[in-house]
Amino acid sequence: MYSEATTKFSEAVGFQPRTFRTGSCSANDSTFPVPEELGFTSCSHSIPGRNMANLKSKWVGAPHYPHFAHAANRLLPGTMDLVEVPITTDPDSMLWSGTHAQDFRVELFDAKNHRFMIEKMLRRERARAEPVRAIVTLTHNIFDYTDPSDFRHQTMKQMIRDFAELADRHGVNLIPSTLGEIADAHRASSGTGSREGSE
């Protein structure tokens, strides 16, 4: 299924994708080897803290930082050449009867609520020991962000302003990056042949 979808995507846009995320962040312990086998170099399957069995999306205990994927356990860093870049979540703020940790989904909250999480996550990432630190936002691909009167457009613009302001306040140097670029930075910081964790 992933192979067929990758082929269709490549034919439609004219290039081979490098990064892959499953719908609803659904995964099991056999998921990570598949995108690596298909030539992907990075993925973003995990949403740490989510515990939604109905979506096959259970990520309680998953790392909050970029790491090499594990071939047999989705919740552990491993030694695969595939880099997992988790969606940023706040495990202290659980939603939907405790099944989902708050994330930076643009349409989930207004800008004021996002601002509180932006400041908290900037502090968290600034203090993190890993050499590559990342804040990963997201949105569904069904909204028209070109309409300035739409609240999602307004929320996204305010989030960008808040990230810039709060990063300056906390001494964080923001570097806009794709998931693939974050994965490349993690791979480079680990050195050739070096991997986190063990199989």
C-alpha cells in the first residue's frame, strides 16, 4: 500500500518523497521498516502521549526528540538509518478524555492558547540535551489558508509572530526547516555510522 501511494505521489508531483507520515499517526511495531525499505530517509509517525486505540495510534512513552527509528519497537530509539521526527506535544495538557496530548495543530485552538504552548515548548527545547532540537507544528490539508478572513489563516499568522517574539525573549535561534532537513541534521550530528540506542 505504501509503495503504491509513493508511486502515485511521485508521478503526480514529479519527484520521489523523502519523508513519510501515516494518516492519524497510525502505526505498530512493524511500521518503521517499511518506509526505510521504500527509500524514505525520514518519517514523522509519532505523536508522543497520544493513546487512541480506535485510530491505531498509541504513542505513550515515545521520545519527544528526533531519533533513529527502532526496527521492532516504535516507542524506542534504535539503529535504523531512518530518522523519526516526532510531532511536538505537551504531555501535561491532555485532551479528549486523556487520549491525546495537546499539539500545535493550527485549527485546534486559537492563537492565544497556542501562545502558551509555544512559550512552554521553547523553554523545553532550549533545555534539552540532544544536539538537534525541533518544534514540529501541523495542520490538516483540507483548509484554505489563502483567505485572510478565515480564523485558521489568522491563527497561523499570529503563531508565526508569537514564535518569533518568544524565541527572541528566550534566546532561541529559530531555523525554519522541513522534516527532512531536521532528519539530515540529526544524522549529521550523530556522525557516520553512529546510531542512538540499540536494537
